[in-house]
Amino acid sequence: MAAVFSINRDGRDGRPGAIGANGNNGTLLWASGNGSAGIPGSHGDNAHDIGVTLRTDEIQQTLVIADHDDPMGSGSLPIQIPHKNILLSAKGGDGGVGGSGGRGGDGRSGCDGSDATKDCKAGDGGDGCRGGNGGPGGSGGNAGNGGRVVVFLKAEDADLAVLVSPNVDAGTPGKGGSGGSGGSGGRGGQGGASHSWTDSDGNHHYSEGGSDGKDGESGSWGTSGPLGACGHQGAFKICVLETGINFPSTCLVGLTDFEIIPSEDDVFEPGEEVMLQGIKFTNTGSLPYPQGRIIESGVVSNDWIHFLHDDKLESMEEIAPSTSVLLREFLPIQLKAPAEIPINRTFRVQATVQPYGLYQRLNHPMPSVSKRIEIRYPVELSKINTTPSITLQEEMPLAFEVRNISSRELGLETKSHRILRVVLQTDSSYNGESIVIRSLNDREQAVDFREPIIYEIPELLGGASWSFSASLQFVNPDFQPNSHLPIFVELQLGTLASPQDKYITVQKRTFNLQLGQPFQPDPMADILLVTNHLIDHSQIAAWERFARSLGSWACVWNTSLYQGFSLTQSCPGQEPIKNLFSNKIIVLFNNQTNLEDGKHARVMDYLSCQEVFETARFNDVKCFVVGGHEHLTRWSIPARACRAIQLGPEELFKIKHHESSLLNDEKDTYEVELKDNFYFFSPRESRIRDA
């Protein structure tokens, strides 16, 4: 909470002017009157001067403020309390706002004309009179002048002046009052009524009525009053008691520059100690900062920077106006390590290095600058290059790189004597004998994953890369097809404190390897499931149970295993899919998958509109698309071709009330249900659209 001591000698604000009187309304004898002028706002008062002396008590614990003009206005503040401020205000009073002009009187209405008779014509109505003008607005009051604020202190107490916040501004001139509105014009008189009659001879006569009079014009708006005159700015000065010299401002010291010493390997690493040097303090005020008054400097700790208060620096040098002092000592900071390493991305953060300056005696902060650094480890693991799905006994390539982004060599056989290695392992819940790895780097024999596999990197020069190539192979025939095996790759590095004895994991990458189910045509199967490496064994098993419940069987085509899917191209030694599944059903899983080049694809990206249409029409194949319905709506389909429509309750084997989702119970088993985001291309629909 802020501690504030204040002395207020502001000038009193002027009062607003009164509104002018309204004009009289017009009568038979008098024209309408104009509104009166608004009363001017009164002037703001000039501020009174302030003179105070600043000093401390004998034990340097209390700041004493002595008011020269009013002893009752004197006071004190604890010198070490933070966020303290001395407000000395001698601001001129604001001018009062001018009063608004009075409203003009309304004009007199015209007289009505006399009615016609058989002896005289009807009279015309009289014109209305003009309304009176609005009165002018009153002028705004003049602003009061700012006062003089003088602070007296000893040269050795010049640092106390940084707590002073003076206000010697002139007041704000009063705004002129707005002009009054004009009075309304009088209403025109009504013309006399017409008259008709029949004489004694039976002749009819008619006398016209009189014309209505014109309405009078409204009066003009009054003019706005002028703005009040500006006041004069006051003056602030600091008087040094020993010399009588006056200064127009305080001593304003700030931390204006510093330098971060680059790391030996040009990388700012978590856990590393980094040095700051060239701490620079500049006095931008006009009052010299006194010698002997300590300026403390340190660094603000944050999420990534740790600073020990015992490492702070102190300076007792005098700082003349518009000059700087440069500290020769260093400030050490510790870069914090992350609580956990992110998976499948490189750890890299931007950290703010924020040194601070402090008037130590006053416990008062100075303005300071900051800089940003990037914190990361000196090595990084590239993305894993592999294929997502392989069959039993098929070998899958595995490749990645370890890059040394620093300028210093790493490895136990280098001058750094720092551990550098890669560890491959799988989840402990899986049988390590299910898969083997053959390293092409060291021409090793195949090894399984019963234990983590460690590859030491004895030497990696600065800026260089170490490449790893191997193959993975499923060898256990009992491993469920379409199941996933998680593979973890960890990059480990010796610690800064014990580089050859202790290590930490600096990067993690993981990927799931699927044991793909090869396509095996079965004449008894009525359903083809077109899947990918993201569709796991439990989901496919649910669809197979669904097919069996209908008295049929299902085959599987894995797009990740065969790098795509086509209805028309022939399989090796087989007919095209559209022929193999004529009069049958194809279920297409349209979820998004990642390709090896980093792009994305869905199964519908492999098919053309014409291909699906012709298969549905000429081979009587029903193609059901699971998911990705927003993708289908963007698919261009010819007007006379088949189109994607929502599944009706009678369309699939006349099954009633099905919904489209995979429901997972607590035992991780799935059941198939069909609902609205199930889309299909059917022979019946293609014939309807072609009609």
C-alpha cells in the first residue's frame, strides 16, 4: 500500500455563471423580447506558494517534511516504507463555466379575420410575429496561476528529492456558456369563414372566406460565450542549503543499460549461471546525486531467472546531472530448468532479464531497462522419420538426427567430457520380444526391447549432426493385428555440474507403430473396412462383430500400409476393389491422417467423384463414409452424379434406429452405432440423381 504525504495550496475554482433570463413573449402592445446574456463564470484563484525543508532524523529512520508557512502542515514518513510519495500541489484554480444565454420570447400570434356576411367580405388572418433571439452565453472565467514550490535540503540529502511530486500547473480556463435558443414565431391568424345565402327571388349567393395569416419566424440562437483566459505556469525548484544554488528538477537516476555475457558455447542452457556486466546508471535530472548514498542493483527473479539477493551490487559514487556511472562488478543469475520436458517438440523459451536499481536508503525503485534471451539445450533431436504401419516380419525404416547447435563439442571423448546419448524404449506394459531393432550405424545384430536400448555418441562437434538409421520389425505372431506399439526416443545429456557422471533427459519424442493387417480378399466377406494407422484394434474388432451380427464377414484395407486407396486400380494378383466387392458394402474411415511429408490426408482425398459414382452405379457398391462430413460438403460432385446424403433408417440392411459412433465402455471395448454424420453413396441414390 502506498504511503503519501501531501500539502495542497491549490487555487479555488471559479463558480459557474448563472443562466440568462428568458425574453418576454410578444403581446398586442409589445414585440417579443430577446433572451438575456448568460452571467460570466468567475475567475479561478491563483495558487499559494509552498516552501518545505526535507531532512531525516538522527537515526536515519524517519523522513521529516517541514512546512515553512503552516507548522500544522508539517509531517513525517518512515524512510524504509516502500511506495511512498510527497505530493506538493500549488495548482491554479479552474475558471468557472459561463452561464447559458436566456431563451428568446415567443412571437405574438396573428389576429383571426372576420367572417363574411351578405354585406361584406371575409377578413384575412393576421401574420404571426417573429420570436425573440436567444441571449449570448456568458464568458468563461479566467484560469488561476500556478504557484511556486521550493524544496530546501542539504546536498547530502539530495536523494530525498526523488520522492517529491510537484504540481505547479495553471488552472483550466472556463468554457463559455452556450447561446440561448430563439423564441418560436407566432401562429398566423385564421382567415374569416365564407358565407352563402338565398335572396327573396330565389337566387343563391356565395362570399369566399379569408386567407390564413403566415406563421412568424423563430428567433436566432444566441452566440456562445468566449473561453476564459489561460493562467501562468508556476515554478518548481530545489534549493541546496549549503550553497543556495537552485535546481529546476530532482536527481532522476535510472538503470539505463547492461550487457549479458555470452555463454562459452553460445547457448543459454537451463541450469547455467550467466553473468551480467556493464551495469550503467544515468542521472537525467538537474540535481547531482550525492556521494555516499548507496544505489543497490540486482535482478528480478521470474519463471526462468533466479537471482540470489546476496549477490546484489552497491554503488556509492556521485552522479552529476546528464552523466553516468558504470559498475565494474558482475551480477550472476541462474537459468531455471523446466519442470518437465515437452514431448515431440524442442524445449525453447524466451526469458526476460530485468535488472533493477534501488535507492537503498529510501527503499525506492528506479526506472530500468530489460533484455530478452532464448533458453534452450545445446543439442536437439530431429523429427522421427518412419512409416506408421507395417505387417508382421516386414521391416520399417527408422531415422533421425541429433544436432549440436552450440559452438562447443559434446561427448565423453571430447574436452567437455559430457555424456551424450540416445535411448530407445517402449512402454513397460508391452512385451519387449514383440519387436526387434537392427541398427545400421553399428551393424549390430537384432535386439529386442526387453530393456531400453542406449546409443552412446562419444563425440559431436559444435554445429555438427549425428545420424541414426535402423529398422524395426514385428516378430511375435501373437501380437494383435491393428494394435499399436508406442516407441519412445529420449536424448540425454550430462549435467553441467557432473557432466560425465550424471545426465538428464533434454528432449523426448514418441510415435506409435501399428502392426498393420494385410489385405486378404475373402469371397464370404460382404463388408470392406478402409482404415488407417489411427484406427486401432478395438475399433476394427467392433466393426467385425457388427458384421458378424448381420451374418457376414469384414475385410480390412489399411491406407497407411498401402499409401492410399483406389476403387478402380487392380491389386497385385487381384481384381479391382469395385469388382471384388460388387453388390457389397465399403466403409470408409474419413478421419484425418498425417503423411510422411508433413501433409494431411483423408481417405476421400484418394478417390474422385467419378470413381465413387461409377462404382455405385455400375457395380452396385454401397460406399459408407464415417466422419469428416464437413469435408464431404466441400467435395465437388457433378449435378447428375451421386451425392452424399444422410443415412436413412432403412438404408443399411433395413436396421432400425441406429446411430453413428464408436462407444467405449470401461473395459476398452467398442460397439458400433450409426447416426447422422454417417454419409453414403448408394446405387439407388445414383440412379435417382441420374434420372
